[in-house]
Amino acid sequence: MKIALFGYGKMGKEIEQIALQRRHEVVLKIDENNIHSITKDDLKKCDAAIEFSTPASAISNMTLCFRSGIPVVAGTTGWYDRLEKVKKLCEENNGCLFYASNFSIGVNVFFKINEQLARMMNAYPEYNVSMEEVHHVHKLDAPSGTAISLANQITGSFTKKRKWVNAKTEKREELEIISKRIDEVPGTHTVKYFSGIDDIEIMHKAHNRKGFAMGAVLAAEFIKGKKGIFGMNDLMSL
């Protein structure tokens, strides 16, 4: 495959390494220095684009991909408040979008465990629940897209929690998410149910960015030649 890479920071470089290992070719490396010189004709030479830039530029990058007729894998988070707009743009251009708050295979297994645990714990009103997410100091959005996905699963099944807040809270109906930014931490997410009797805790801890990069490249392989909107459930047949 010929891949266009939007965003060439640490994550972009990791994706490039994985892509090359899997015998693909990264023909465009796009960042703030050359984004304004990239044309539709440049993108049409590619089989897929992988978008890992910034929340501020993600939508314009995806729009350019849709209008150029190439499928796009969106790994940037922090823009989901405009998700419906992006889906509509994709459909209007007969395009292809693969988006996920996290491309790690392990995290997506963790999502399924979290979803099941929330349903089980809903039967036990003596328990409360809270969340913590830790990332590197360069991450621009908080809470992380992964934390938001986990929180939405919990509020969807654990009926005592009606909404999440990105702060400490004493309100029973609010799910507390504490966000920490420490050094070069790739990503750690913890969900804790607690009562006066005991605690139940599940955690996913990434050791590096390779899992995210591998998932993004697998997603690009998956959407080559496709139309429509996809996610990790489709890739992993969950």
C-alpha cells in the first residue's frame, strides 16, 4: 500500500516504522510545514491516509482526504464533538472513515471487559466507581479519547452515573475522571469500583506506542478499497 501520513511526530514515526515493516510505502509525510502545499492530486496517488496530527487540524485533514477520494484512518482525538459533521462529510463524498479513540488491540479488549463489568456492577448499589487516565505531557486533550469511551460505556450501563466530569466530585450521579500528564507515559487507564467492603480495579497500561501504531496500520489495510464508516469492532470482529 501507498500511505499518506498526516502528523509526523513521535506517533507518526512509530506508524511509519510499522508500515515499512509490513512492506508498505509512506509516500507522503504531512505536518504543519507542508500541509498547505498538499493537493488532491498528491493524495490520489495513495491507497489510504492515516491521520495522527492535532485536534485543531484533524477535521480539515479528513475533509481533504474525503474530497480526494482516499480512505482515512483517524487516530487523533479531541474532535468528537463534531463527529456527526465528519460522518456527514464522509457520506456526502462517498468516502471511507475508520475512527477509534484507541487503536491498540489490548485496549479494545479492555473496552469489552469494561462494558461487561459495568453491567454486572449495576446490580450492586453499594459500589461507587471512578476513573484515572495518565498520559505524556505532550498530549493536548484531556480527558483522553480512550477515557471518554470508557466513561460512556460506564454511564450507559451503570445507571447511578448519569454523566462524567473531568475533575474530582462528591456527586453520586457524576463519574469522576482524573487526568494526569506525566513525563513520557504512553497511556494508562484505570477503572475502580469501590465500597466499604472491597475494591475492584481494572487497568490497561501501554508500555510504548507500538500497539497504537500497529492498530492504525491494520486499520489502513482493512479499509483499502472500502466505502463507509468503520471502527475497531469491525476490524477485530467484536
